[in-house]
Amino acid sequence: MVEPVLPRYLTTAEVADYLRLKPRKVYDLVRQGQIPCTRATGKLLFPRHAIDLWLMNHLEGDQSSATEPLEVMAGSQDPLLDWAMRESGCGLASLCLGSGDGIQRLMAGKAMVVGAHLLDGAGRYNVPSELGLGGMRDLVVVHWARRTQGLMLAPGNPLGLEGLGDLARPGLRIGRRPEGAGAHRLLGWLLERQGIEMEQLDMLEHPATSEDDLALAVAQGRADVGLGVEAAARRQGLHFLPLHQESFDLLLRRRSYFSDALQRLFAFARGERLRDQAESLGGYEVSRIGTIRFNA
């Protein structure tokens, strides 16, 4: 017998049946703020992925994240996420020094959530086993957005760059991100597909710690070009050559998903204001924001 496919959002009756509880007990859990739900036109709806996480978080003997990590957003910087953190009032502090640095902080309990866009050799994004997180039995990966990565250039593209192959041009000053950053890994992957060795390029000595810093280096003339997101290029009025669509995700421990800070952020992310801001910034596709991509 084939089991029915449950909808993305469950009604009170459906979630009661799913949890094998009486509807009255579900209403009690809602009133006590103990079960994730949302209200649409006055009707209670329960995101199925959040219910699954809630169940996993209450497993007997699951003490893998008994100590709540610091309320810090680490990893890769994202302009839309920065804005959403401020506007939602979630209270998370930001310490974004690249995806690789963020993963180390997550494992050490020094960050609650990590922004990441790390590509593996097969072209997949944020695969836990490829990030050294295969042993984290309470890891959750939440999708944030698809972003457009490309070459950020001075206004009007005065050097006439037409694509990635032009980066090997002698004397071209190329801004870069730290080696553990997702943009640096993407650059290496794209260059390899073009048959270009990164050692051939004239990289700036000091890496930019964020997308915005890299865009600013190009805008101020300290770099001729850099690989970054469209939103950062637009904010500095730069010319932009799109090259690649990537997945930007949030990595966190299961218990942290239900923290006040992240619930506030995710609730804000479902609203119209975020979609309007994503369109205004440019280079974002946010139709699946908040979707659970991995639940250990």
C-alpha cells in the first residue's frame, strides 16, 4: 500500500493524526507555544518540515546540543540576509568571515547559524558529508536563496572583459575572498572548467572578508575585477557579468531552529517585504526560502 503524500502545510486535524494526538492536545500545545505553527486568514497551519524537526528535537536521549550556542550568525555574508536580520529584529550578531570559518565555529559551539555556499567537485552545494559535517547527528540545512554569482567590474566595463577567460590577461588585478570562502571555491571550480590555473592570475595579496568589501575594492579602483554576487555589485553601481547560479543555505543545529532568534528571522523571511527587497537588490530567487534541505 502506498502511503499518501502529506501537504507542505498541515491543518489541525491533519497534524493531530500525524502525531497520533487528539486535536484538543494540539490546541493546548499551540496555546503553550510548544509546537511550531502559523496563522493564515485566522486558520492554524503547521509546516510539515517544522513538525518533523520538532519531533526530532524531542527524541529521548538526544543530548547532542544540550548547550545552546552563542546567538551569532557566522559563515558567508549575504546582503539580503544582512538586511533581514536587521529588519526582523532577531537579535543575532554577525561574524561573517567566510563559509569555512563559519563551519568551524558551528562545530565549536561559537555560532548558532552559518551562511554557506560551498560547492563540491560534482557541482552540488552544501552537502554535509563534503563539509566535514557528516557526523553531526543534529545538523539541519535550511535553504535561504538562489543567488547569481559573476564578475564585478568598474562601471561601464572600461577594460572590456567579456568572461571568465579574460581573467588570465596579464596585469589584471583580481580581488579575492579568503581561501575557505564559498566564492573562492567557486572561482577555482569555474577556472578549472575553463582550463585555467588559479596560480596564473594576479590576485590581490589581502582578501576581502565580505561580498560588500570585494565590491568596494572594485569601486575604489583597488581591484579591476572580482567574483561576487549581483546584489553586492549593484549596491556599488558596478558593471556585472553573470556566470553562475548558486544555493545559499543556513546550517544550524536542530535545537537552534526553535530559538526565538531564528523563529523571528524565518517568520520575517516568509513575508512580502523580503520578496520585495530581494527583487530590489537583484540576483535572488527566493521562492523556496525556509525549505529544509537536510535534517540529520
